[in-house]
Amino acid sequence: MENRKKILFLVTQSEFGGAQRFIYRLITNLDLSKYDISVAAGPEGNDANGLLFNLEKQGFNRFSLKFLKRAINPIIDFLALVEIHNLIKKERPDIIFLCSTKAGILGSLAAVLIPKSYLPNSKVIYRIGGWTFNDPWPKWKKNLYLWLEKKTAKFKDIIVNNAKSDARQAKELGIIPRKQILTIYNGVDAKDLKFLPEEKAREFLKIKSGFLVGTVANFYPAKGLEYLIEAANLLKDRDIRFVIIGDGQERKRLDKLSKKWGLESVFMPGAVPESYRYLKAFGAFVSPSLKEGFPWTIIEAMAAEVPVIATRVGAIPEIIEDGKTGFLVDVRNPQQIAKLIISLSEDKNLSEKITRAAKESVVKNFNTKQMLKKYEDLFFID
């Protein structure tokens, strides 16, 4: 027990998104005889569907941080910095593992303010799933986040990107940590994912007929969900239905857009626990994002043998070979999305060809074993 590597994971919020899914997948696959794991997260999304609640069920040590929140607020952010500082000083981890932007900035600053006597051999790893300064923010906000990333990079030993394009961008912009920047792709075990059969998944979603197009996403501006709704509007005269699983700040705007065009074909059931289980209900999975890191949902859809249509952002062109393992479209282009949906709805052979190649690619290139080994190598190197 005394020789176990002590790791503190820190993430901005508990609401399940890419960073939270990464933490859950990683630590539930680690050999806990070698690690002492704790996870800390802010209060947003800390409910029955959240990361901390699910980790508690698994018996992991976890901390809910009162002041760590996604929005910028100088007073609240200072209180979060003090809160994180006190937690790190108390826990004295060997590795401080930071996930998501706000946690990465405040966590690295809190760590560098702690006397070396408290953390004599500690290592700060920052895993970022897509730079937030690439989000559709106002220019001042983009510039602020870029400046903060550059200034706090020197307090981090290792930065892990899950897209080669993000790692290249970091180097070009001068986001340089103390030791190294590298890329590690997300991974899933296709054989262990418990997908419901198509009929049962459709029954849960209350959609029995028609070609079903779906996506799973938090309702944030960067997800570009309005362009999927615009594609639905272009196809409203066809027997095609749409399901958008998730929730968030964009909910009211998306509801309003759907009602404006009278789209009875669009169903938004809210956040659904283990939403990947319902992927086999879809005849096509669409990711219309304006910005991404490495989306778990895309490799899960590929593993479920559902054809994927996705925008050329983040790691997506590194995951999908256009026309072979899926289809790539331009951002903000509902016409391209609609055209590909028609092709997939009318050509079953095309779907089968794409999904076979996509699943083979996931098994070979994006599996949990590869991901796990690369992170464990980081934990034990000097």
C-alpha cells in the first residue's frame, strides 16, 4: 500500500463531458494495487448523472469543490484557487493530474504556490481535450484564455493533447510545459460496450419508424447543434427522424429554433445515463461541432457500427478517413449534412461498408489498452 503512486485528478465540473468520461474510463481501468486515486471536481453537474456520484458508487475517494466553476469570475476563481491549493497541500499527491481548462489553469498555479517541502517529487500533468481559445467565444475571451494557457504552461511538467493538431498548435503558439507535449488518443473496448439492440434502443427513445439520425452532446455553443436542426429542417418532407441526447445552456435556443420551423421530427429527451447504449437505434450519427478535442461519442458510434458524419475539427480528421470509415463535412454546413443523411438512408450497402471499416479502425487504433499503457508510462517516468 505504501508504494502506491498517489494521484489527484482535478476537473472543472462533474457534469459528464469528454474530460469526465476520460477520468472515469482511465481510473476504472487502472490496477488499484499500484495507485491511490482521488478525484476533485466543481459543483456543476454534481447529480446522479455526474462524475463524482458515479465514482462514489465505485468506492473512489472524491472531493466536491465549492468554488471551482466554468464561468469566469475573478472573486470566485480566487476562492477556487485557495480551495485547490489547500486540497493539494493536504493530500500531497505524487501526481497532480489536471483535466479541462479552468482546472488546468488554477490547478497548476495552486501547485506552484505550495512549498517544495510539501511536494518534493510531485509531477503536474495537464490533459486538455481541445483548446478553449478555439471555441466560438468573443475575441477578448479567446485572447485571455490563450494568454493564461501560455503563462501557466511553465507550471506544468507534461501537456497531453488528444489531437495531433492541438499539440502542433500549442507549440506554434508558445504553450510550452517544463518537460514535454505529446498526443495520446482516447480509447474504448468495443467488445465491452453494452449496446442495446436496435429495437430496444428505439423503444426507449419512443421512435418506432423512419430513418433515425442522432447525436449525443452537451448543449454548448461549440457543439454546433443548431446546424443539425437546420439539416432536419431541410429534410422535414422525408421520413427521417432526429434525436439529440443531452442538455445544457443552449437548450432553450435549440427548442425555440425547432419550434420556429415546426420540426416535429426532432426529439430532445435530455441527458440520458450511459447514453452510448442507445447508439444502435441510429441509422446515422452526426457530430456538427465547431470545435472538438477527441470525441468519445464518435468512436463509440463507430464501435456500435453506426455510420458517422462529422465536421473537420480537432482530432476528427485523425479518427475518420473520409469516405472509408465515416464522412467529413465543413463546419456550419447543414446542406452537406443533409446530403449525406439522404445517401445513408437510401443506400444500405454504403452504410454497411463504412461501418465495417469504422469498427475495425476503433479496435486497431483507438482501444483502451493502448491509451492505458501510454498514461501509465507517464506516471512512472521521471
